[in-house]
Amino acid sequence: MGRSLTLASGFLAGAFATAGAQLGSHNPMPGPRGSYAITNVKIVTVSGPEIARGIVVIAADGKIAAVGANVPVPAGARTIDATGLTVYPGMMDAGTSMGLAEIPQGAASTVDVAEVGSFNPNAQAIYGLNPHSAHIGVTRVVGITHVLSSPSGGILSGQSAIVNLAGWTAPEMQVVPRAALVINLPRSGFAGRGFGGFGGAPQGNTQDANRMRDRQLDSLRTILRDAEAYGMAIDAAERDRALPRVQRDVVLASLVPAVRGQMPVIFTADRASDIRAAVAFAKEMKLKPVILGGGEAWRVASFLKENNVPVIVNNVLALPRGEDEPYDVNYSSPGKLHQAGVRFAISEGGGAETRNLPYNAGMAAAFGLPKDEALKSVTLYPAQIMGVADKFGSIEVGKMANLVVTTGDLLEAKTDTKYLFIDGRPIPLNTKHTDLNDLFKNRQ
């Protein structure tokens, strides 16, 4: 049935409270922090050579304390004999709305991915996050331990958050609450050829759309330049107390890290022309761009490589866009980006389907992406792109103990998850799916 849904270790299973079910949450509480040793396990470090049979030690602070073939097991550590199993670093999806949307179709009150209006840079995903979303449990059980959850809508959507997929409150889950700014650049009015027909948009409509786009871009430039000036005024007032104090502006203040290049700016773009426009705009405004979507990124791979712009590809399993495109155009896209030397990560996209992330990477591996690169594309590379590779992405001493222990290849659908750790805490593997299975399996 795919991923294993039971904990094989009795001492771990007994450590979890039943409060979650009583509160209506399908995400059971993590187990206690402590010292753990995963022994006799194949270790896929991602950043270094594999260890055929070794030990991973988790310290009481939630960090990886030791990794190797012959490291000692600390006195008092709870030991997990993982003979025949493999341990991987937890996966990361950097293109989700995890926790912000529960039922996108037909239940608007469960969707909190966007604010009203076009410019909402101060909107923060962390404040809309639902820690009890049923999507969290079914996502982490396949080995996705942390995600970048982003708002959408408008032109300046707001700020993404990097969160662990364990915890009863958003502050307990947060790792980087303000990790990136999301911008949806207005698109040009001409849609080009495709399944919609051969004529494109009428000339008048195209001109009107482009005029609207130019006005929106001018408004975006203005607010970004205002934020730059605001930050300079704040700094000047801090240096010289004789200057008048600057009135606090939460909208402009939220943009200061982005306009100073201290925060990545995620541009949603799929078409090659939109990707070029996003990179050009980022260069003009001195932003630090990351492309999210990247459906046609392979068409402008040399341009992305030249400008050192990373891509979060979220359409590997999507159908072709153009009527003349080959069936595998999206399957092979990550492999083409890799060959061109473009930095990239793979995302499933959305929220409910995030659990399919490993199978997106697996499909890319079947269509030209080297297997080790496919694994890095969902572990180390998204962490590097988002500036958290010191915390996630590989099994190294000092990194957060987000670990998944499996029966086989992490990217294979037939692989079962046997143990899961997030921030050094053991995670129960029951989910809404297993709860419903247990409820109805004996129904006549």
C-alpha cells in the first residue's frame, strides 16, 4: 500500500499522547526530545559518500550529534536497530501553500492563501498557518519534513515561511518565519499560440492589457524604491539622533530586506518570456530572484545560468502546455536544467498534493536527471536556494535531525517509511488516511 503506516518500535509508539484525536487533529504530537541512536542502518548523507552500515546519533537538542560507521552510542540513548533499512535527510518542498488551504474547491473559509488587494508585502504566511491541517500528516509520512509555505494572489503576495511539519502551534513549527518575498509580475497581453487557438489576443485587447501591465509595473517599482528610501531614512535616524524620527510603515518595512538583497524574492513564472522579464526586473531593482514554476525554464537555461538565477520547478508531472510539445517535455525539464548548469530544486506545488514530491523527483530521474541529483533536488538543493543549508538537506553533524528511515529508495512509491524524526523528535506515522482506514476497514 505504499508507505508504511505503523511504528515498529514499542517504546516510540508508547510515547505519544492521544490529545490530538480528542482535539480533532489528524497530526499526532511528536514524541519527546532525547538522545537517540539509529544503528545498523544504511546512511545516505546526500552531501558525502553513502555509509553501507553505520550509526546516526541524535542529541537532546534536536541536532545530529554523530554520523559514521563506528561512532559510539551514547550512554542512555534510546536505540533503534535499523538493520536492512536506509536513513535519508528529510525532504523539502519549496513551492507549497501547506497549511494555508485545506479544501480549495467549495470551502472558501478553509482557504487563506491570499489577501485582498494587489500589494500585500507585509502579509506573512506564518500567521495563516493551520498546524492541524490534514495535509501535514499525509505529507510528512512520506519523508517530507519541512516546507516553504507561500502566500499567493495580487502582485506583491507577501512573505513565505519555512516550517517543520510537526508542532501544535505555528511558532512551534517555524524555522524561518520570514524566508522570502513573493512577487507575481503582471504578464504581457499577448498569450501566443497554444491549445487556446492560433489567433492570439485581439490587437486592441493586447494593447489595453499591456498598458495595464505597464501601470502595475510602475506601481511595483515605486513601492520598492519607497522601501529602499525608507530603509535608508531609518538607518540615518539611528546613526544621528538629531534627525527627525521616521514614522513607522509596516508595508515598507517588510520590503527592506528584499530591496537590500538580504531576502530571496520568489517570482512566479512559467513562460520563457515571463522568466526573462522577471530576471530583468530583479536586476533592475537589485533583487535576489528565484523563479517558481519554470515550465519553460529549460528554453532559457543558458540565460538563467548566465545570471545565476535558481529555479523551483513545480510541473514535472504536468501535461504538456503546447499542442506540439512531446509528452515528456515536463518530465525531462529538470534533466535539461542540470545539463545546463542551472541551480534548481523540484517542487510538487500546491498544498494537498505536496505528498507527491518524491515521485516528481523519481520521474525526473527516469527522464534524464541523474539519480543522485534527483535526490538532492528535494533535499539539499531547496535548502541551498532558500539559504538554510546549514540546517537542512543532508545528514551532517550539527544539522537539524530531520530524518526519515525507509525500507528502500526514498523516491520510490513502493518504499515504506518506518521511522521519522523532525527536529530530533520521533513522529507517529498515523494520519487522516490511516484514521479513516481504521474507522471503516471492518465495515460490512
